[in-house]
Amino acid sequence: MNGTVRDTFKCRKISGGRAEGPVLISKDRVCFYLAEPGSGKIMEKGHDLEGKSIAGKILVMPSGKGSSVVQADGLYKLSKCGNSPKALIVKEADTVLVSTAIILEIPMVFKVEDDFYRKIEDGAIAKLDADNGLITLEGTEGSYRL
Amino acid sequence: MPVRLNRFEEEMLHGKYGEGVSLAMRVLVGIGETFDAERLVDITRAHVSSSSQDADIWFAEKMADLGTTCRVPPTLNPNFDFRYIDDHLFETPEKGKAMITATNEAYKKLGAIPILCCTPYFEQNVPGFGEIVAFSESNATVYVNSVIGARTNRESAQSALCAAITGKVPEYGLLLEENRRGEVLVEVEADIRSDFDFQLLGWCYPLKHDGFEIPVFTGLKEKPSPEALMNFGTQLNTTGVVPMYHIVGVTPEAPTLEAALGGDEVKAKVTITKEDIEKTRAEFYRKPGKIDFAMLGCPHLTLSQVAEISRLLEGKRSMVPIILLTNSLTREMAQRMGYLKVIQRAGGHLIPGTCVDIPSCWAPFQGKTGVTDSPRCAYYNELLNITFNIMPIEKCIGSAVLGEVVE
């Protein structure tokens, strides 16, 4: 077996909790109202994640978007169907998404060390400890995918 | 950085006033920590954009079931007057009725004020200059910040409700003087005059500049009416996210360009040309020909708009239903002043407390074609596959009387 690698990155808590799961990266801002609750798939036309499911993922994205009500409604419906992301990692925080994540108890962090963004890839397994502001990537040498 | 709390706030956070208050405090402190707020501050007013959607009902019921009430009773957004609609237009879907009833019940327990209006800033919940408030509903957030000079962040329905419950908001963002200065300079070359022109300008700006900065508009030749400013802010927040703007010589924090910028450098310059506006005006004719209905009142119609519609309909008879949305005060006043009977005789419906964006209730309009003066009304209803031609009020009424789109 190759050597196991483990890297830890500092971040800041927005909504507390812990989560572990595969990473999914979105280049575009995400409006959860435009995801299909039953499948977790992003339905928005032309979106970076169009047709991909965010269910059970550690979702890495620039920020949220959408009106004062739709973001909460979208994430709530996904949660009810068991298809919400396990955690959110954002670059920019906005009040609407922050309050939504806290209310729905979805761990969310921001201000992650730059190095994280250089090393991260879709499918990597991430452990997020929002309360202590830590993200851990674990895997075999050369890849964080298991 | 932790948010500094006083003793009362600590007690609210730790459950002395119940689990609902504690939850509300956790949300507010969480927001405060995220945005590096040093402390919480008192609010004197709140408006909650209750939407009668699943998450809205869930959170309001959760708070109500915990026995929570609001320290600062918030006013509420419109939903759907199914009694009126059932009697005059169509049978509201049962699912929609159940959602509206659940929403109204939950907010009643919370002690909210059911003005059921999305323009509280005109009559029923009017902040003063510099007043700290928590207003969700993007058209209200932008109006009270920009036109009145009150201070609110762009709250979600839930964060505004938490603020109403505790009477507190974290101090960050637009609550602080230094974050209210203009950042993007917008030169309006186009000739913007009518209330409808401001719909077009509001729609166009975010398409030319995608960012969260505060824009400063210059070059406007006419002083906008209250309705023009209502339209403007609404559309800025349909294609974009603009919780505050300045218009030099019009809005209170922009007596001059220098004052609006507060000595800061401009981060970007944008020009809105005649071509931008005219291209949008043409694109808004989406499906000319026969129409099924007209819908006006997104945001809610003011009394002067109702008066104009009444004048346009005097002695006429509409070919299709004219749906006019407003608040109960304006409807009452329209009745007293004789506008209501003119509108009703012509085939119009002046409906209180109702919003264009309640998909569970408007479902029977799926697949239909209409006219509206509001781009936002058209945008939200794309989800329901309702097609709107967007044009000034007088053309909407003209189209309804004719039964087809007038050019």
C-alpha cells in the first residue's frame, strides 16, 4: 500500500457541526431552489453542475444566490427528501445562505486556506469539523480519492 | 471574533426566555460571527417576507409551536386571498389553500401584523432616516435603505423573523456608515422619464454589471415618483442583488456625487445607453397576439396607480380579466373614492393581500399568456410556464380591453 496522506486546512465556522463525504466543486454560485428535491440534481440551465447531484456531497462553491425566500425553501425541500449536501464550503458569505444553513443545521465554513483550493478535486473525501474550523483530506499518495 | 453580548442578550441566548428565543439568538449570533459584527443592536421595526412556501411554513410553525412571540411585531408580505379568487375567478387548488391557512395561523401565533403587503414602506411600516430595522423582501430592503435612508441588511425571511423575535440584529454591513457609500458609478445616457422607464433601467443595470457593490446613478433628467423608485428597486433585485443604491440629487445619502462616494475611489464605471433600454423594451414583447388576462401589482399597486387604472377603464369593458393586486388599505380607499366600482364594472378585480408568486395557488394559470407592467412578475412566473408581455400600465389596460397586445 502506498503511503497514506493526510492534509489539514484551517477555515472559519459559519454553521457548526461535522460531516464527511465526497467533495463536489461548483464554479458557479448555487441557488438551491433550482435543484430537484427528489434527486438532488441541479436543474438550472447552463450551470456548472447542471444535471449533477449535490445529495450527500461536501459542496464547494463561490457563494449562494437567490431571493430572500427561495434559498431556504430549496435547501429545506432537499433536506426533507434526504438529498441536501452534507456540508457547504463557500468563498463569500451572504446573509440569506448563512441564516438558512444555521436553521437547517447544515455545517458551513468559509475563509479556507488557499492551499485547499489548489489540492481539492471532485470525489476527494473530506472531513469537515466546522466547530473547530478544520477540513481534513485523506487518501493515498497522489490522490485524495479513496 | 465572538460577538459581544450584554446580559439580556446572554440570557436570551441561553434559554431564559424559551427555546424559540434561544434559537433566534443562535441564528443572529451566527450571522454576526460570520460578518465580524462586534455587537448586537436594537431594531425598532421589522418586515418578514413570508412566502407561504414549505420552508417558510416549517420555520414559522416551529417558532410558534415553541410558544415564541415577537418583541418587535413584524409586518408580513402578501400571500393569496382565496376567498376573493374563489368567488370571482377560479377555484384555488386545495394544496394552495392549506399552505396559505397554515402560514396565516403560524404568524398569527407569533404576533405578526398581517398587512399582507410587499410595500410596507409607503403606509403601514415606515422607518425614518437612520432608523435600524430588519426588512426582508428585496424590494422593501432596497427602498428603505436607498430612498428613506433607514438601515437594514438584506435579510432572509428567517433572519428577519429572528430579529423580530429578539428585537436585535448583528451590527455589520449596511448598518455601518462606511459600508453605505457608492462604489460603482453609473452614467445613464438613456432618456429615463416614465415610471415604466425605471422598470427598464432597474432591469438593465445588473445585466451590465454583475457584482454586489453599491451603484450611484447619475444623468437622470426627471425626478422619479415614489412608484418609479418602487419599480426601480424591484427590478434591480430581479436581475441582480442590489440592497442599496444612490441617485445623485434624489436619494438622501447622495445630495452630491462626492457625498455618495464619501471620498472613496470608484471601483467600476458603467454606462446605460439608449440602445440598452430600447433593446429591453422590445424584448419585453414576448408573445404578441391574443391574451388571457392582465396582471398588475408586483409590487402592490399604490392608490395613485389605482386611480390611473380607474381613469383608463372609465366607461370601458375589458375582454379578459384584469387582476389588480394591492393591500387592503388601498382597496378600502379606492372604494371610498369611487375607483373600485369603475374598475369592477369594467371587468377588473382589485384584490387585497395577494402576491403574483404563489405557485401553489396560481397553478390554474399555467400555460396562459398575459400582460403585466412588472418584469419581476414575468420572471417569477416563468417557473409556472405563464408567458407575460411587459409594457406600461396604460398599454396593459389597453391590451386587456382589446383582448390582445397593443403595440
